[in-house]
Amino acid sequence: MSTLQLLSTNFCHGGEVRKYSHMSDTISGTLADSAGEGPSKMQFNVFVPPAALAGKKVPVPGHLPGRAHLQRGHRLPQGVRPAEGPGRAWDRVRRARHLPRGLAPVEGDRDNWDLGVGAGFYVDATVAKWVAGGYKMFSYVNHELPAVLGQLDILNGKMSIMGHSMGGHGALISALKNPGAFQSVSAFAPICHPTQCPWGKKGFGAYLGSEDQAAWAAYDATLLASAYQHPESGARLPMLVDQGEEDNFLKAGQLLPEALQKAVAAGTPAAEHIDATIRLHPRYDHSYYFIQSFAEEHVAFHAKHLGC
Amino acid sequence: MSTLQLLSTNFCHGGEVRKYSHMSDTISGTLADSAGEGPSKMQFNVFVPPAALAGKKVPVPGHLPGRAHLQRGHRLPQGVRPAEGPGRAWDRVRRARHLPRGLAPVEGDRDNWDLGVGAGFYVDATVAKWVAGGYKMFSYVNHELPAVLGQLDILNGKMSIMGHSMGGHGALISALKNPGAFQSVSAFAPICHPTQCPWGKKGFGAYLGSEDQAAWAAYDATLLASAYQHPESGARLPMLVDQGEEDNFLKAGQLLPEALQKAVAAGTPAAEHIDATIRLHPRYDHSYYFIQSFAEEHVAFHAKHLGC
């Protein structure tokens, strides 16, 4: 496991927002600048709260961004200058968060906004060309990243996870595939049933192969929820999902919260293992304005279950 | 006064974030696409809170962005696509907030990051080439914009003003040059004494001419504060200024809060007319992380003085 490199620190709310990079053991593949294989550079942000700065060990509620916020046109990292050439600037944005850097591009990875760079769907690809491109975000998020964070020496071992849209899907499957690993899970407008929506069918078909329905099911929150068994007898996984009713992706049948709701409804076997609250909010859409409106409640939800 | 055009609406915190544009009577000059003179298109955002949606008239605390956040490399409006050509995309960003659109570029307006597009210093230029370029942001913010906002028919007439960095300077001079117009004023890391800092000398020299020291003084918060007279007998202008001690622009002598502090300190004539709180915060820098850490306190400060 490679050493963390601190890229920047900004003091914020009495704590520190730190940006780190490291060379990944998990996200590796064909290198862009040689014929060989090797690791990709990965980058993430951590907020170190005042208590951790004072030496106290703290829990970590992780957040996975969605596809739209990994891609072009949304945010540029500070300091990117047009003088470098727009291609480079855009390329940086698109690869800035959680996708491979330093690896050779996969054929077609930039041809679709819902596939490839920025849309890894938090799965471990099994189709050769995506494997070579380092598309193993499930393992990265669930195994390597927690270990890498351990290097910071500020964590008390308790984790929870949340995310938005594709990142909400990533959060749900992380908690549902790793019973007991996360104290709680929440999502803003997640892709709840990817095996049954156009985005999921396209992404899973590409990364996992169009024939392998069992592999698809293993990354579908609704199907995983139905079979979920909580490891602690009598306890349940706390789950909070918020969804805006004016979300165009909801209307287009990409998110399908009703499927997840049905899977965990009172009286189902899943309800004995998952304590789910799924809320629909009139007038809200899919944007950051929606996320920011409910972010404080999600943080409070996780804080409660993390024992803060 | 031209009609407001609604560009987008996002539901947020129970209210609406609306983006508007209009053709400005104030920001006008040589048109880019003809030999004539004419108005520039201006753009701004408004948050319409739940009470206003329900028909109640509300006050408005305005916010003026700083130079860095008006310029390249910080934020792109959602929906800008690289396919349009990076030049156009960047150009939109740089002109998106409060600078002329549709006017001919001023010679040299893009050669310096601290002068020209994105760095209008919230003054009314008197030097011919900048006048022709529509550099009249003081009049726009203080006269045209409040009138334009009146078209929304949601305001109760009470206003306050805040801003960051160059926008903090804009907020301070707006309140100090218009006694009684604003119920309160606040600023994050403002340029407090522009006639005595490198940025101010360069900007004022360009827009107002290097010879006209009286014109410079009329846009300097520290000098204006010394001479400020509150119109209401016995009342004072509430002022809140926050500044991070690790702000590189503070260290470079661009912000000079100590000059403003001295001008309004207890025992000065200004202290009888201005109720100022100027706070220095260890470890904070000039970034959005600093702003977000104290934004809630500023909003509460204005809410109190606006009678919310």
C-alpha cells in the first residue's frame, strides 16, 4: 500500500479539508506512458474535524460522488488554468476524483457520458478491456480506501457511507454487500435498481458482460436488500434515502426508488434486517441544490449511528 | 429598465434558487457585434425563501462575489459543454456574473488577472476606454440592481449587503457611500484600504486615472468610514468583518483590515456612526472554505438587523 501524499490543506469549520493522492494497488492496469502494467494515481478529500486535530480518534462517514459530478462541466479544481490548454484542463477534471490516472484510456471510455470515465458504477469490471483500464471501484472503495485512510491515524474504526446518484448506488451496494462493515448508509437520489434501468443495463453490460446476470444481481441494491442478513442478531442496518419528485432521472425510470421501497417494506423478510426510511420530496430535482437541502439531516443520521 | 428573463429555477431548502438575466441600462457601451452603443446582458442569482413563495414580502441581504470567483478556473456554470469550444466556455465563465456581455472587449482587459474582466472593483470608471467597456459596477449594484429586483415583487424594501475579497470591498463602499440604504454590512476578507494596496493602486489607476486622488478616496472603505455620518440620530451602521490570519493576500498587504480597524476604533469619530466588529481568525485562508465556515454567522447577523 503506497504512502499518502498531501496535496493541499484548507482550514474549515475549525478542522481541515485535506486533499490526498496515492498510487493504488487496486486501480491498476495498462499504463498510458509505457507498454507495462502499473498502478493509477487516486485522489480523495478528507475533512479532519476539530476533535481529530486535538488527538481524538473519530469515525468516518464516507461520501461517494455521482457521475455528473465526476465529469466535465461541473467543477474545476482550483488552480486549473486555461493556459495549459483546455484539453488538459478538462481531462484533469474528468479524472480528478476517483477514476484512473496514468492508465491508458479504454477504447470508447469518452464516447458516452453514461459509460467510461466518470461513470464506473462502483463495480469491479470483469470484461477484459475495462479490467485493463482499472475499473475496480468496488474493491477500491470497500477495501483499499479504508486501509489507506488508516494511515491517517485518526480513525476509531467506525464507518458509514453515503452518496449521490451513481454514488448513492455505490453507497447502498457497499453497505448491503458488506453486512456489518458500515454502521449506517444513506443516499441522495440513488440508482436503486440498476439491473432494470437503462443506465444500469448499459453500464453493467459493458463492465460485467451482457450474459452474466448473476454478476449484475450482485451489484443491484434492490436485489441485495431482499437477501440482506444483518450479522448482529436483532439489529438492523439503518438506511436513509431521499429523492426529489421533480428529478428528471426519476421520471425517466433511471432511479426506481419504488423498487427498493417494495423490497424493504414492512412485512418483507428484508425489513427484519434493514431499518429503511425512503422519502420523496415534492419540487426537488437531481442537483446539488437538492443535496445541500438534506445534507445536514444525512450527516446527523450518520452521526447518531456512529455514536458521535 | 428591461424585463427580467428567468434562466433556471432549482428548488432548495424549501425555496427557489433562480438565475435571471436582463439587459442593463447602466452597464452599456460599445457593442461587440456592431459599431453602435448599447446595453450589456447582466446575470445574477436570487434565493427566494419559503416565506416569499408563500406571498410574504421579505428583505434582501445581497452578496457580491470576489475577483477570483468571477474569473477563470473556479466554477463553471452547470451545462457548459466543452463541445462548444473551450474558448466560448471559458469566456462564459469569466463574464457570467457581473461583467459586461455583448460589449466589445476593452484593450488589455484580459492581460492581467487583477484588472479588467472579473476585476471591475465595483467602481464607476471615468477613464474613457473603460467607460466604453461598461465598467460601471458601483452604479449597477447600488442603483439599477435594486430597481431590477423590485420587479420580483417579493421585497419589503429592507436591504443589507455582504461580499468576499473584492466583493467585500464592494459591500463596504456600497454601505458607506449610501448612508441609510443598507441595514447592515459584512465582509469576508475584504480589500479594506484599496488606495494603499497594490491591487487597488493598479485598478483605481486604470479605471479612475492615476491623477485623480479624490476619486480614489471616494471608493476606499477606510477613508469613507472615517467620514461616515449615519443619517439616523444616535443609530450606527452595523458592520461585521472576518479575516483569516493565514490568508496570503493579507500577508501581501492587499487587504489591510488593520487600517479599517484603526479608522473605526473606539474613541474615533467614526465609532459614533459605525458599530464595527472586525475579527481575525488563526489558521483560516482566503478560500471558500473560510467563507463557508463563517457564512452562517453573517447570515444571522444580517437577519437580525433586517428584522427577520
